[in-house]
Amino acid sequence: MTEKGSKIRTTSQSNAITDAIKFRITDIIMVVAMAIVYAFAFFQRVAVPGTVFDELQRGFSLSSALVTLLGGIYLYIYGAMQIPAGALIDRFGGVRVLLVAGALLTVGAILFPLSRSVCSLYCARALVGLGASAAYLSVIKEVDTRFSEKRFPAILGIIIFSGYAGGLIGTFPLQRAVEAYGWRGALLTAGIATGAAVLIVALLSRTKSVVSKPSSSGSLRTVGEVVRNRTSIPVIITGSIVFGSYFVIQTIIGKKLMVDCYGVSSTTASSYTFLMMLTTMCFVGFMGYIPTLIGFRRRPVQIACSIMATVASGAGVLCLTIGADNHWMFACYLLLSVASSSNIVFVCSMKEVNPPLAAATAVGVLNTASYLGIAILATLVGVILDQFNSSAVATKAAISYPPQAYRAVFMLLFALSMMSVVISTFIKETKGQNSWYEIRDFVS
């Protein structure tokens, strides 16, 4: 080979390496930008009604059931849209779908604090739920498309961490912002910031190298294969109960329970839900790593976290029965937080027992069941609290419910968690490998 030919070959190899590095950097930048949008979607999930429960109840003269329905609307729409959103994402790619969904999320997030009537409040919340419904699945699809299977759990852990970071801002920091600027000013600022994040994704999408091609047709046939997959059922039920138990406390009644039953200040109570979210953030990456330490086994982690949720909800019933100190109740909160960090393991299992090119659809089915279940549970919580109106104390600031009301909620969570422990033993062990081609002839 001549010296000239050798130089051309070396230059070609160097250019190839440089291009590969550029593509990987742009992949990372795009996923990070999309994760920020997901963080704002998660913020909306946590902030309303949890952190501003009393402000909404007082400002619009709503019952507890109607306030919790603001959370329920988000969850009903979010859950109902997961399967169609997953199919659209598998068909058109995560970036394209996120841009449309992000625009809806931004409009709803801005209109909510500007609402002056109950009707407009609920309509704005519906837009938020519709826009947020595609954020998480879009990021999952892009991670699954752009990175290797071995890197998926670790990167997913980072994505979920970013989502919880958004939720974290929706607790104690939002409470302080509400005290300083009012709930309308605080939420309006968040809505404007959401729009800025979506704009960044839009600008990045103009670069062709960061828009991935769809890896699946996203057809009804694929959706049907996932929905009919009976192997998914134990994963869906167990994951929904464990996460749902945490979600109800963290975003719906956790703060209010501390204020009503223990007389702590609103700021202190919001710091408890802040620490719940922080605990989940700290453990989510660890939970994703545990399976690699035990031979990539998922089921032991899922069973253990179901037991944690049962112990936490059972201990909550006991605390409210005997009048234990609020620090004991807070310990129950933290144990639920640790249990809920196993969500990453349930997502991996769901992806691994379904068609390999339908990651968004598979996780969308899991999310549909989870959030519709949580929406129903949130509505039930509001109904339970309203059953104790005769023993509640109404003030200008809020309506305070007795410990018996919250004990009834924890008894419901305890019963559901007990069921999850039993069902978790039927989860198929995948050991980090997609097993769809092994099981597809036996699951439909």
C-alpha cells in the first residue's frame, strides 16, 4: 500500500470515529433535553393537588373529592392514553410525538393557574394530562433505540431520576414558592419553563442526526400482541399496586395527613413529601443495579418491594390507631418510597416479556394499568375522606379530617399490598433477556 493510500485510510478511519462520537454526543443531548420535558410532566403530577390541596379547596370552595379529582383527571387521561401513545411513538419516533405532546402540556400548564372557574380548571388539567401522557414513553423509546440493551437499565435509572427531580420541585420548593408568590404565580412560572424546555427539543430536532427513525410499525397487531400477553399480568398488577400505594401518599394525602393528624405546619409537611421523593430518587438507580448483583434476576426484587409496601401500609394503620409520633408515620412514608423505586425493575420486566421492537407500547400497557388504577384509588381516597365530614373541622384555611379517615385509607392500601405480595410470586424471571420469541406461542 502506498503512503498516500495509507494516509487516506487513516483519515477515513479518523473521520468515522469523529462522526461516531458526534452522533453519540447528539444522542445524549437529545435524550437529556427530552428528560427535562418529562421532569416538568412529573412536576405537574406531584404538584396538583398534593402541594396546593388546601389552596385549591379554599380558593374554589371544593370538596375533598373534587380536589382529588384534579389529580384523578390527569391520571385517567394519562393512563387511557398510554397504549395509543406507545403505538404512535413506536410508529413515528419519540422526538416527533414529544413535540406535539409537549405543546399540549405547556398550554395546559399555563392555563391552569390562569383559570378563574372550576370548569376551566378541569379543562386545563385535562390538557396537562394529555400532554404529559407521551413524555415518559417518548424518552424510553429514544433510549431503547439509541443505546444498547445492556445500557438500558442504567440509562433508564437516570431518566427516572430526572423525572423524580421534577416531582421533587413540586413538593417543598413549590410550597415555598407558593408562600412567596401565591399558587397561581408559582405554577404559571412552571408552565412557562415547560414551554422553554419543549422549545429546546424542537430546536434540537432540526438537526437530522438527533431524530431517530421509528423501529416498529406501531400497528394494532403489535398492540394486540402486548395486550393479550398473559405473562405481563403479574408484572402489571404488582407494579401498579406498589407504585400506586406510594403515589397516593406522596402526591395526594401525605402532606395533608401530617397537617391534619399531627398539627405540623404546611411547610414542614411538604418537606416530608419532599424527602419521600428524594428517597425514591436515591434508591431508583440502586434498584436498577441490584438485579445485576444477583444474576440479573428481577423477581426477588419485585417480591421484596411488595413486602415493603405491605409493611409500610400496615405500620401506617398501626400508627394512626395508637396515635404514634409523626416521626413513625414519616418512617412509613420513607419505606413506601424505597418500595416504589422498584418501578424501574417492573419496566424492564415488561419490556423483556413483550416484542423487542415494541418497547413504548409494552411500557404503555403497564402505565395504562398503573395510572388508571391510581386514578381510581385517588378518587376512592377523596370519597373516603368525605365520609368523615361529620367529624371534620372546617376553618377558613382548610378542612381537617380525623385520624380515623386516614386510617381507612391505609387499611385499603394494606389490603392491596398483601395481594401484590401473592401475585408477585407469579412474575416470569427474564434475567435481563428478551424472552418474547420463547413465550409468544403460549401467551395468547
